[in-house]
Amino acid sequence: MARDWVIRGGAVVTPDKVIDDGAVVVRKGRIAYVGPAKELPTVLTEPDGHERFPTARLGEIDAQGRIVAPGYVDVHVHGGGHADTMDGTVEAIARIAEVHAAHGTAVLLPTTMTVGREEIVAATRAVKEAMVASAASDWGGARVLGMHMEGPYIHPKMIGAQHPKHVRPADMDELREIYDILEGGLRLVTLAPEVEGNLDAVRWLYERGVAVSMGHTAATYDQAIEAIEQGVRHATHSYNAMTGLHHRNPGVVGALLTDRRVYAELIADGIHVHPAAMAVLAQAKGPERLCLITDAMEAMGMPDGVYELGGQAVILKDGECRLESGSLAGSVLSMDRAVANMVKLVGVDLVSAVRMASLTPAESVGLDGSRGSLTVGKYGDVVLLDSNSLLCTATMVEGRIVYRAA
């Protein structure tokens, strides 16, 4: 069950500032106070506004010397801990949720790959089951609040680590089946908008409140802008598997850099994107439109070796995941490491880097009403970070401590 806590003494990161020697109160799984520790009242009102309670009776968490931040929201994650969304089981998703929670992730969207319809549907059913199971008090990791469908409606020349055998134009019957299974849980769909028929899918999804992302795309700048006009509001792993920026042919990268309507994903591992290009994206989009993601595969949290992604062998060596052809294939990045890299490699300030991993991705898929920031009334998703490394030392999901470093 959710616990009642006062987290006291750390540097509390809000959407616009850091409160030194701050306090965060979580009551019945919701945030009831955020502010200076010295101003914490002896009695607070319940987040629902119906009752008052004494703060002296709360469990105490000493956060001195640490950073207190909102739990991270990963909208693009395939796997971790030798488990993958495409395993098609709730047990696999539970393992992914557990592994990523140890790195500060409080909410995630299990992400599918370009495979056959039956496999995608099986994975979709597992995600739906995990959405229900992750609300239970015995769930040991991040909450599952929907699914990201990456492919199969992509461009065959921009497959990246997707399987070329299963690339196909949008199939509206398939899309409706997946949408109906998830009952509102289809949060994000990656497709190539320039493929014939795919703009019909963009419009259909947009009308239903599903975020649509352009990715694995060979679109021109003009085609990308047309897709944005039709409802695309997201860009999948920016720079990777999309047409690049040229001064006479701006491509998809040019569109996402210049159009404020678009949220831009970034794999901030310093491998997929050079730190200088990471800085360009951060300056162009700002913290309000840049979403840090992991794009992690099953090898995340595992030793070097051979793993699988979307039916293809992937070699993990020295932190890089590559197909046998040498192409990059997912990552072993964690969200806390992504935040640390933005601060240490790019020079982004802590408030902005944390926002890129929490509130901004929550906004991009419609979860910001209850997640993504330390705000009174929202769920008690909290991560404690080492003040030097910025790596996770504890994670709380809806008031339940799901990870604590030894």
C-alpha cells in the first residue's frame, strides 16, 4: 500500500527552481506539500482537500546531501534486464519496470518493434495486462500507463534496427484492433508520414488524442511540415533514422528543430548523438519540448554479450548496442544517466535536465495532469539522486518505495 512520508532536507527540484533544504510530503500516494523544510506546517490538508492530518506522524526520509526530483517518465523503452516488450508477457514487462525503476523511472511506456501483426497484438495484450497489474501494491517497479507503438509503418530505407521483413504501410484494421485492446492506453505511435496512406493514420490517431511521432522516416522538410499540419507532434530519437539537416534540404531534422509544436526525443548517451548535436537540440527546443528517452533494449543492466531486438541479434560491447552489420540498435541507457549526461556533457542546468526527463515527456503523451512534477495533488512519484553523480539512490512510485540503494 502507499505510505505517508515527509522527505526532508534535500535539494528539491520543481519545474522552475531548486529549493535548498526542501521538503516533500506524500499522503495516501499523492503529494501534499512541496516547499522549504523550515516552513513545513504541523498540520496539512489532504490532497483531495477533505481532511487535515498532522505531519509529525509521517514516516521520515532524510534526504540531506541528495537531490529530490520527480520520478522520470520514459516514453520510449523496449526492454531491460534480459526482458523485452516483444516477449509478449506481463512478467517480461514487470522485469523491465523493475530494472528501470532502479534508475529513477516512475512511469514507462513499453515500446513495440516492427514485427508481424500477431506479435504486436500479443505484446499489446501484455501491456494492457501490465497497466492493470502495475496499479497493485505488490508491483515492484515503474507504473505502466500505456504503450508506444514504434513501427511497423515506417520507411524501408530508414529501418535502423527494425526488421525489414515486416515494414509495411499503415493498416487501419490493425491499428483499430490495437487501439481497442488498450482502451485509451495507446499513447504514442511512431510512423513515417511520407509513406502512402500513413497520413490517414496520422489524422485518425490525432482525432483520438494519440500522440503521433515521425520516425524511421525519409520525409523531406516539406513532407514533415505537412505531417505536423495533419497532427504529428513528436519526433522519434531525434537525428537517428530520419533525414538530416542540410542548408538547402532541411529534412525532418530541420522541421523538428524549428517547429515549436513538435516534442523531440533524445537518446542522450553520447553514442547515438554527439554532445555538440545534443546541445543544438537542447538550445533549439528548450526544456519544454525536449524529451529524454532511453530506447533501452533487453541488454540494459546486463553484461556484454549477444542479445535480441525485434528478432535480430544485437551485440553489446562497451556500452554500445549494434547489429552484426554495425548499425546502432537501441541502447543500454538509463534515465538517471541521461539526465546526468545532459548536465555534465552538454551543460544544461539541473532544473531543465530533470524537466526533460519528467514533466516534458509526461506532457508529450498527455500524462502531465497527474505525473511528471513535484506538484501538490499529483501522484507521489519521487526519485532521490546522488548530488554528485546525479544517479538514482531511491525511487518512490505513488508513495511506495520500489527501489532503495543498498
